[in-house]
Amino acid sequence: MRRYTQKTALVTLSDINITPLLDLAFVLLIIFMITTPLMEQSLRLELPTGQVADGTPEKNDLILVEVNAEGELFLESEATNLTDLQQRLAEDFKLTTGTRVKTGVLRHALLAACAPLVRDVAIAGAGRDRLAVILFPADTDVDPDDLRNRLATHNNAMPGSSTAIARAIVSATPPDANAGEINDKGHLVQARCLSNRAETVACLYADPPDADIIALDTDKDQAT
């Protein structure tokens, strides 16, 4: 018994199937119909332009503020609250050289260097080229030469222009809370203190310095 198989021959089509092209055309037409009204009713947006700061910030320009899991605030690793944080950040200033002075950090360094002779310190220097301080002694009977030596030791350890003290004076009166020099937390309000004692600040920068001024910058000039 014979079996027959039918073989189909390959046929070359000369026509192009345009069905997929028509589908693509309809899709593009629908997209165009949808987006055209949106383009006519769009809002004009003026996006801000970004600016790149010149160079990188100096280490001394950086201020470390931390918040722990309990929501407690720390400024330069020292516990603080929001009110004191705002006040202390506002007290930082720059010398005429552009160097930033961190008053909070410097204040603690000076108190450590002058302990236990000094109870508090007000730091001046905004708009000036060097730092000067008003020292509030813990006792009225304080030796100026001892303070001079302690400040000189501080300057040797921290010789930068944002930390070294050029001149100092021992205040005859403590900070006045009634005059706004002490806040509710018992902290010194430096801006108010320096403003109330503007004449004392002027004396700190007078040349030649008065006899009651501890002039460490003059000592340095004489040594050189």
C-alpha cells in the first residue's frame, strides 16, 4: 500500500503587512490628542538655578549640632536646648580676616584654662582682627599675672586667630541679670554683655593699652 505526503512549497510575499504600522500610527495619534490640550493649559514654572560654592568650607566654619534618639540637642557635644542653641549660634561671629569664631567652644576652653579663677567670660572681636575677652572672676582677689600666664598657656595650645586671645581685662562687677546679661538658664548673654560694656570693649582695643589690660599681643611683639 502506498502512502502519499503533501509538501507545501515556500512562497515569497511581495506585499508588506502594514497592520502593525497602522496600530503604531493610531497609538501615536491618541498620545498626540491627549498631550496637546495639556501643553496648551500648562503652567509656566521658573525653576531656581543652583550655585556651587567656591572651594570647600574650612573646618572652623563647620558647627556640629546633634540630635539623639530621645530628641535631645547637642552643640559641639554639649547638651543644650533649642532656645540656648539659637542664642549660641547667633553669638558666633567672624573676624575681619573672615575667620569664624565659635564662641561656645572657645568659652569652654578659656574657662578650663583659667579655672578656678574665672567664673565666666565674654568674647569680643566681631569686626576686629583679633580677640579680646572680659573675664568675670570667681573671687575679687585674683592675681592678674596668674591670669596672664594661664591665657598665654591657652594661646600656646590654641594659637589660631579664632582661638588665641590678644587682650583681656578682669571685670570689677559680675554679669547683671537685671540688665539682660544672664538669661533664664543662668547662661551669659554675650551680645548684651558686650553692648552694656561698650566702653570696656573699646579699652581692650585701644593703643597703647591701659595698665589694667592684660595685653598678650604686646608681650608677643616685645618677645619678637
